[in-house]
Amino acid sequence: MNTDFFETKDGSLILKIKAIPGASKTEFAGVHDGRLRVRIAAAPEDGRANACLTAFLAKTLGCSKRELVIKSGERSRLKTVYLPQRCLEKASALVPASRPYGGGCPGESANYANEQE
């Protein structure tokens, strides 16, 4: 299994992500060039894609959105995201996972408001 897209450091899990905004649905799209590719069903405007990515990762990895920090790449497709190390087990299983996110993105679904913490 290719797990080059994450590492652990100082009690944190660091994910290297290539975001692909404007997709038809939010889902994992494999690993390429050492980064986890994530298709995002939100436009890269006004932080919508970052909010959708954060919500997707939090739901998938069982963390709260407050625990995820985009350390670099706020305005780039190449992002580095810090999470609590307890997410390591679920993160290492992401490569075979390719299921869409049914929760929607901010502003796109009535369900999203119910999922926010």
C-alpha cells in the first residue's frame, strides 16, 4: 500500500493532499506523486473548497473540523493538513477508499448545517 502521502511528527498526522475543486462529488481519487488526491464538489472561491475538504476529511477520519489545520496551501491545490495522530489508522486505509461523501459541502446541502460542530 502506498502511504507516502502522510507522516507523523510531534504528535500530529500530516497529510499531503492534491485538491481538485469543482468536481461533481467529493471523494478520494487515489495517490499520485506522493499526495492523496481529493476531488472536491465546491468551487475554489471564498474558501468553499477548503471548507468542503475540511468537512470531508473530518467526517471520513472521525475527527472534529476544529482539529484539522491546513498548514500550507490555503490558496493552492497542493495542501498540507495537520490532524491528531489518533487518525493514523483511518488515514492509512484511505488508499483503497474511493467512496463519495454524502454530506455535501458548505452552502450546498441542508444536511451540512446539521453536521457542523
